[in-house]
Amino acid sequence: MTSETQPPRNDWLQSYWMPFTPNKAFKASPRIYESAEGFYYKTSDGRKILDSFSGLWCCNLGHRHPKISEAIKAQVDELDYSNAFNFGHPKVFELANVIAGQFPGDLDHVFFVNSGSEAADTALKIAIAYQRLRGEGTRTRLIGRVNGYHGVGFGGISVGGMVNNRKFFGSLLPGVDHLSFPYDSQRQSFTRGEPDADVEPYMQQLEEIIALHDASTIAAVIVEPFAGSGGVFIPPKNYLKRLREVTKKHGILLIVDEVISGFGRMAAPNAATHYGVEPDIVTVAKAINNGSVPMGAAIVRKQIYDVFMEEMPAGVEFFHGYTYSGHPLAAAASLAAQEVFRTEGVYENTQALAPYFEEGVHSLKDEPNVIDIRNVGLAAGVTVAAKDGAPGARGGEVFLKTYEEGVAVRANGDHLAVAPILTMGRAEIDMTIEALRKGLRAAA
Ligand SMILES: Cc1ncc(COP(=O)(O)O)c(C=O)c1O
């Protein structure tokens, strides 16, 4: 940068192009987290902010858990990086066993990546390549869902269903269809937990898509157990189970994106276990190591892995991978985090707290502009009525006012999303709800 192009001295925020952030508004009025501990962030203007969004759905155990911090420090002093291709290090093998052990059935093989987006794209590639290797090379179509979010890779946005994440980026992957969004706000608003609605119309729609293209052209269906980034919408009871049945009947793989639901968010270790459903591929990231070092994974059934091993007799079996796949720091952090999940009663605490949280969020029903509230485990969505001609503006205002009250949540358009740290107690839930209440009133 030359001295002529040098920004003014106090303009130190300008060079960083922030992701999924209104850059101009942020830089006019920044919120800078300087440090964190437990349930709280500390800001550059000296405020303490209760983190009721678990970072970004990832710090499920709170910030700077001592066991995770220690593991990362010890790892960096032992092995900072290990070539991911043609070499391994002990912790990545150990971690694959630990992760595989938490998922049902024969979801036994783990392909490590560095984010949820990479996990989604990896899963889609595995699905298409698997179909080809088992002699069904015409199965290349993918089916996602309206309002779904599977990250920002071209695969993820193609099967994803959020219009702003798609419309700027051209024609995306060919051969993708979308299931309807399984939520009827006319009938299901203010539902506690899973709506009690008929899922068969959604299954009928899938059957019709299959009939239209023929099953022999379809590789996989990918869904989130509940729409997280889409605003916390929970499909009706039995949705995932029925989806499993229909996909299985037609030889279509079921990919379940557990990037948010994995590791406790639904008051269970993962959605597959919670629903008693065995997907063919599960994607995870975020809380796999409590958000401390970027990491994700695609967890794959034995039968799929075996096809790659058998059909590719020599050399590389899957032409895919990342420089930082299974990074030693991420793996060490994840081993520590998984031990905390196992030994510190995290899932039990989440289960015990969830009904209290549900009561709390639904107590916001009569606050100004609230038109819907939904919850599952320790996740909730509160929808406010959009302002005329300015969708998302009111949600953004409530988010800012709630932040002014000392609590961080998230606005996805006009849906406020709340995701408390799983180890919080009733006091933090109360603080969150009361800050949101004040935020809703202040933004009215
Ligand atoms: C269900 C789901 N899949 C994928 C992603 C993408 O993850 P990342 O931002 O780590 O790429 C997210 C992120 O929120 C997600 O919620």
C-alpha cells in the first residue's frame, strides 16, 4: 500500500472484507470481541456480552474450555502440521474412531475437512462418485430443500435453498432439485418442539420428483435435521424417518447435514441418534472441537467406503482432500472437546435445561411484532413481522438492541436465532430471554 492509498490512521477496519456482514454499517459502528471466557465475550469498549449464540453455533462448551486450550497448546509444541496426503499422525486416526463411535449403525469412516461448507461439498462428491463406482453412473442428480443451508461452496449453494446465497452466483450445479420447506407457518406457528403435522405430502413430493427424473438419475438427498441458518425451523415429527425410508427404497443416498445439530444442540449427541435414523453420510463441523480450530468431517457408512476400496484397486481411491484435512491442532482440540462432551454431563445438562429454555422463549409470544416462535433442544427461532419494503430490517434492529442489553444472539433476516452454550444454567437463560424481550420492545 503506498502512502497515497494509506487509509486514515484510525481507519484500521477498512481492509478486512467481512463475511456475511453488512460491512459499511459494521465499520461505522463496530462490535469487536477482544477476549472470551466461559459464557462471555469482552468487547474492545470494555463490555461483557453473554454469548447466547455459542459463537456461531460452534462453542457449545463455552469459550476457552481449559482442557481444549491445554490440548491445543501441547499439540503445537509437539507437531504443528503433518502432511495430510500420504502421511498421518496419531491423533487424526484416534479422533476418527471417536467420532465414528458416536454415530449409529455402520457410519464408521470419517473424512476430515476444515468447515461445514467443505463437509457438504465432500459429501456430495462422495455420493456421486460412489454411485459411479458401484455401476450406477447415471445417478448424478442431487436433491436439497428450500431454505436449506449447506455452506457456501458451489455444491452447498446449489443444493441449498436460500435465495440470496444463490442468486448472485450464476447457474450453479446442474441437475439439482429442491424439496419444499417442511413448515406451514399458517398452521404451525408457535409450535413447541416438533410440529405434529402430516409428513406424507412432503414424501409424496419426493416421490413425484423421483418419478419425474427416474431414480436411476438421482444420487442423493441432502437435508438439515432442522433448518438452522434458515431461521430455526423444525420439520414435523417423523420427517427424517420417512425421508430415510423413501430414499432407501429408491437406492438414493441420504446425507444429513449435522453441522449445527451435531454435538448436543438438539439435547442429544446428534440428530441421527435422536431420531433413530441411519443416514448414509453425515456432515459435521462447528462443535466438533468447540469451534476452536477449523475442522469438519463427512462420516460415511462402511458400505460406501468399501466400494471405494474395492473398485479402486490401486493408488488413490478418492481424488479429494485439503491441505489442512485432519490438522493436528484441530484433531487435538477435537479429542479434548469430545472427552468433555462425554465426561462433563453436557448432553444431560442440555436435556435438563431445554424445557426451561422452551418456556422462556415462548414467553416472548406477546412482545411487539412477534409472529412465530419455534424451538428444539437449546435452539430457538423468534420471527418478527417484516417492515414494509425492508425485509430483515426489523430483525437486524432487534439483534442490535439485544446486543445493547448485553446479549449476543443472531438475526437471519427477520428470524432471531438463539443458541445458548450447552453448559449454561437457568440464570443465563433468564438473562437471554429478558434481553431479547427488551430488544423486541426497543425495536418496536
Ligand atoms: C447446516 C450447515 N451446513 C454447513 C454450514 C457451513 O459451515 P461453514 O460455515 O463452517 O462452512 C453451516 C453453517 O452454519 C450449517 O449450518
